[in-house]
Amino acid sequence: MGQAQLRLFSPADEAGCYHDTARQGFFSLLMATGEGSGKKQDSYRLSQMPVVLSMLDHSRDTWLSQAEFIKPNRRVVNLARIGLLFADLDTYREPWAQGRSPEQLAAAVMFRCYDEGVPPPSILVFSGRGVQAKWLLDGTLPRQALPRWNACQRYLIDRLAGLGADPAAKDASRVLRLVNTVNSKSGEVCRVIHVEQGPDGEPIRYNFEYLAEALLPVARWDIEADRKARADRRQFKLLPGGQTGNLRTLNGRQLAWDRLEDLRTLAALRGGVAEGERMQHLFWRLNFLLLSGATHTGQMYHEAAALARELDPRWNYRSSELMTLYAKAKAHEAGEKVEFGGKQFAPLYTPKNDTLISLFHITDDEQRKLRTLISRDMAKERDRERHTARRRAAGAVDRAAYLEAASAKQAQALALKAQGLSVRAIAAQMGVSVGAVSGYLKAERGVQSPSVLQAQGAADA
């Protein structure tokens, strides 16, 4: 793509590739204050983005959040949606990159992606010292999909480690340098240096499932095949070593994220959390957030503050009460395991559903509105509902619907018989077999034919 065309990328143009001012939500800006190494962060509604970006002082270091949030706070627990994957490449740390121009760095990044089997980035941005690679999605991912997005980010960073991919810059709450603002460490201006065009001439966009299949070590269809093969066992694997009940198989990180969401839903159903239960909620929410991989110990207390404000904006909780959880999270990140009963578990807490249901006194009515915090009986109930839904989708009908249809056909057969038509003629006009017509006529006389009894038995099953 020509350099003249690349200069058209203003801050609003580049941000508009993955932010939509018509959506509900917030974005964040982190800016240097001009006082030493101080920084200031502000959050704004997405609708305000064009005005806010047009008023920035481009001579100051400025970073923009890549995701959108439900609250004016860019913590991952407030994530609303995200519309791209990204990698922050610290190429300036790599010997091979010394003395290369930004355009030469872009060429090296594109070659490395090709060599690693990674789809080419939609946009490459020169950050003033390194390169930001961004893969735009053809839609946005909701917060529920965060564990799979995180998995893609992890493997993407691993694949591009040779380019200086920053392993600490892969979370959904990340901010990256804003186009057309200065990098005070180098004096260079951040700018777009490469655009991979799609068929419409715009930056190429990817289906997330396609990227997941390209990046993850196990293809999506292999995962689905494995799930189907295990479906008959009806096991619910929490994390290594844990299982309970009659639920469907779930990935450990996804399960942890869904449990966090269930606890938030539970609080909403109850109209809030009582004062004496706030720390219990905060502790377990943070535990599951860490287990999900959506955050790490470096951000743990920031995420805890956001969760505490969600529980009660006036609550001055004591962060010291979370020190044990912090220690367990550090051990978890270091890959340590805890052995119990001959099995190995994550150092963080991995309780069974029954434990959590008892701890939070979750009723059956509340469980029906939750995704994963459900009892064995509730799991069986949902399994029956799924089985019924599959039968309906395959064309099966319930007994009432079947009998209603049979009654209508019987009435039609009797009406045609009254007109003097033969059984064969009735069958031809109704588009059914002669045996079926005989059954309808016999049923009127109080005699059930074997075929009718069999059909009704099938409807009862």
C-alpha cells in the first residue's frame, strides 16, 4: 500500500477500525502528565470519541484502550466487547532489528507471520520504537467469549516471540500507543506503516473462528469431535482432578469465567450483596477471575478494586484480606500444583458446585438463571430439556400435538368416507397409506389398529 495513502490514518481513523461510536460503552485514554513519569487515565463514552481524539495534545505520550467497557473503567471485569487481536512487538530489543526503518520492520513482521503460519495482520503501527500488530475481526466478541480470546492471544504472542512480542501486553484491558502521538522515548511519531487490504480495499477483517483454528494448537473441529465422543459419559470437568454430576464438559478457564459471571448474576438477582457477604463475594469472584486467565497478579489488586466498587461503591475493603489469594495466584502462574488424594490441583481454589451452592445459599429458582452453578438435579433437568429440544428439532412432536393432528386426520377420513369414497381413494386424496386410513376409520368404531397404537406409543416416548 502506498505511503501517501497510509498518512490518511488519523487517530480517529485507526481507532475506528475496532471502535464504533454508535455502540453503548466506554473507552479509555492514558496520557503522560508532563510531570516526570506521571500518567493520567480518563474514560469516555464511545459516542464522544471523535471529539475527544480531536482535542488531544499530540506532543504527549498517549495510549488508547483496544477494547470497549460497560463502565468508565478499563478493568477486564468491566469488559463489554473486543473487536481485534493484537501483539505489541518490542522489536527495538531484538539485535536483528537494529538500524532498520519502520517499513523494513513491517516487512520483517509480515515475513515472520508467513513463516509461522499466522494470518497477516490487518494493520501494523509503528509505535515510535516497536511495532503494534493488529488483526481486525469482522465483528466484536462479547465478554462471554473472553477465555477463547485469551487463548488466541497467548498462542499469538508465543508464535511471535522471535519478533519481541511482549508477553505482558496481551490482556483485554491493554492500552496501546495512539496514532499521530509522539513517543517521548524516541522522539518518533506513532503511525500506521502497513495495511493488509481486503477485497473491498479496506483493512482485511477476519472471522474469529478462522483465527482460532489458525492459532490454537487444537483445531475447533477437533475440539467439537472430542466433546461429542465424551458426551455419553456426561462428565463435568472443573479443572484437572475435579468433576461432578451430570453436566456437559467445559474448559477449565471458560468454567472459571462463567462462575465469575454467575456470581455477578446472583448478586443482580438478589438486588445486591449484604454487607456481611461482600468480602466472600469479592474473594471468590477474584479467585475465578485469576483461574480464567483473564488477568494476572500484576493487575489483581486493580481488578479487585473494580469488583469491590461493583459490590458497593462506598465499601472500603481491606486489601490485606486478599494476600493469601495473591500468594496462591503467584504459585498458579509459576505452574505449581497442589496434591490431594493422589491428584494434582491448581493452587487457586477449585471447589465443587455443591460447595458453592451451599456457601452462597443458591436456591433452585436462582440456579435456573445461572450457567454453571447448578446442582446435579438441575443438571439432569437441563439435560432432559436439551434432549427434548433435539428431538423437536429432528421433527418429533409431543403427545398433545400428535393426538391433535391424528384427530384432524381422522375427521378428514370420516368426512371423505361419508361422501362415499373407498379406503383406497381416501388414502390417495389424503396422501397417507391405506393402513393409516383403515386405522382412522376403526378408531371411530372404538377399535385401535396396531399401526395407530404403535404410532401413539411413539408419541408417548
